[in-house]
Amino acid sequence: MTTQLEQARRGVTTDAMRWVGQQEYMDAEVIRVEVAEGRLVIPANKVHLAGTLRPVGIGRKISTKINANIGASPLASSDEDELAKLNVALKYGVHSVMDLSTGGDVDRCRLNLIANCPVPFGTVPLYEMIIDRPIEELTYDDIIETCQKQAAQGVDFFTIHAGLLKEHVPLTDKRIAGIVSRGGSLIATWMEHHGKQNPFYELFDDLCAIMRENDVCFSLGDGLRPGCLADATDEAQIAELRTLGELTQRAWEHGCQVMVEGPGHVPFDQIEYNMKIQQEICQGAPFYVLGPLVTDVAPGYDHITSAIGATAAAVHGAAFLCYVTPSEHLGLPDEDDVRQGVIAYRIAAHAADVALGIPNARDWDDEISKARADLDWRKHLELAMDSETARARHDAKQLPDTDHCTMCGKQWCSVRISKGLREERKTAKK
């Protein structure tokens, strides 16, 4: 088995690359070159690719992609609930899904989700390794066996927390929030207990061999991402990022595709620097960010606080945005949280694509603007990103499809007045 990266380096344009090129209005040769240089990834496990997967490209030269996290916890959710969340995420236009389950029959749940998921599917293998046992009991064999199993099941990308080293942990002592990454805190606990280096770092070459076999893409996890504004861009975060840069190069040498995960909570004025330093250290590997959240004071609205940061992140360097839902910092997301998170991030990603001049991105805006100017309610609502919500809000005002809305009424509707003036000028010219 050769990976998308290896084939691209050999000058081979794969079916997956051609598909991505078609979806992105871009020549397949451009996609191949970007893959060969490591600036674009196509997470496509050969097992999933032979089944339901429709390949998706993630990189700076193409449209910004968004990911939805779902998954059962030990306290809530079920296989049926997770499948329902998956379907909601797909309905509203997500580009990939991650299963972060830490409870229930995770194998059954994962296989069911993969079988019903036409977009790239990711996991954090560590989460399965700690079910029903303390992290201190984790062995090297557990890591290898779990990653082999999940790769064989068809998972397209793994979050691997290999960049958090033993010497990085004390750097978090000055933080307000400490280590907020679940994977990061688990690895730190294991290293503290055993007095050893990060086992994922120690086993990195072995993991590359496993992932190369099925072309599983690395998503190098940021175990020391900041969990509040005060901790952003600190010594711990940057130290781990430098290790992730080293691991990016090592993975490429093994023929593995790589993207790199990033913050987190970041003040708006620090976002550009964070994006650019990652591009420098990780040599252009696609950056996958959680948010970032630009303020800490709005629990219940963190899909908004993070979408603000997500647009800036995508404009300045991120290629992949992990959504945040209204339940962030509060509890396990439900179906409506998933919907709101996906829509918030589609808005963020699209706004960035328009700003970046991504091919055809602005066409959608122009089309809906024309419908709005023509007072074509039917087309206006059909073109809305979330047409169901737009239609429901419109219909709740108990208006037929008239040439005005309840904001100004017929007499003072600026759009209706402007349309009338244009029509009068056209008539006068005849």
C-alpha cells in the first residue's frame, strides 16, 4: 500500500486527488503538487475509501474545512444518539467527523458510524485505551494494538498526542487553567507516574508504519493547547509546537500524511501570530484549530466566541476548523448543539474563503444578494445556509411571499423602494 503522499511524490494523480480537484474547482495537478509538498492532506483510509467515503482535501489553497466532534461519554449518550448527531452534522454540511467516545461499546459505535459516514472520520485512539482502567496501566502494546485495530476498521485520521514531552509538563505550572486537553492530561499523568518519556513519542516510528499501511493521516494533537486567554502563546504551547514540527518531518519521511492541531483559547490580537508560527515551524502542514475562542466569558455562546476566532484563524493560516458548540464548558452536546456548531463554523469558514478569494466562494453571496434585491423570497430562502431556520423565522411572522417584510413594512421597505427606482430608470431609458 502506498499513501496519497507517496503517490503524489511519484507524480501519480490518484482518483482521490482528481475528485478533490473537481470539488474545489481546481486542476488535479495542483492538488497533486500540494499533497506532494505536504501542504494538503486527503484523509482517506483505504478501507473507508473502498466503502462510503467521498474524499475531502484539507489545505490552504482550497476551501476551509470544518470538523464536528461527536461521541458517547461514560455518563450519557448511546449508539443511536451518536448516529443521530452524525446525521445532523452531515445534513448541515460538515466536512469531517471525529468520534471521541469514552463510554459504551466503542467498537460497535465506531463501526456503525464509519459505515454511515461519507466524509473523513477521525478518532483519538488513546480514549479507547483508558476505558474501564486507569491511565497508569497503559502499556506500549496497548497503544500499538489499539491503533492497528482502528486503522483496520477504516478510521481516516488519528489524533496522536506525541508532542507533549516529559520536560514540557513543568512549563504549565504558571498557567491558570493548566492542561485542558483530555489527551494531554492523561499523557502527563502517565509520564509523572512512570517517570518516563511520552510513550506515543517513543513509539512514533512504529505508529508511522501502522498508519502508512492503511494511509491513516496524522492529526498531531496539541496536548498543551491553552484553555484560557491568560495561557495563550505561552512557553509550554510553543515548546510542544516545536516538537510537533519535528514529528511532522518524521512522519513525512515515513510517507505519512500530516496535519497539526492548534489552540484553543487565544486573544484575537494573537491569532495571526499563532497561525504564522505554526506554518513556519511545521513547514506548511495543514493547521487544524479548535476555535480559537477569543473570550472566556460567554459559556452557552462559545459557538459564537469561537467562530469569531475561527474566521481570523482561517484567514491567517488555518486550513481546518474544529467546531465548538453552545455546550462547550457545560456538558455533552446534543443534536441541536451539533447543528448550531456546524452552522456557526460553516459561516466562519465561508467568510474566510471569501476574504481569501477561494475560487467560486463569493458566487453564493452574489446569488443570494441578487435574490434579496429582487425580493425573490423563494430563492432567497432556498439559498440560505440553513434554509429551514430562515424559512421558519420568515413564516413565523405570518407573512405571505410579499414584496416586503415586517421590519419596515411595505411603505418604508428600502429594498422595495430601490427596486422600484431601478425599474423606473429602465423604463425611462426605453
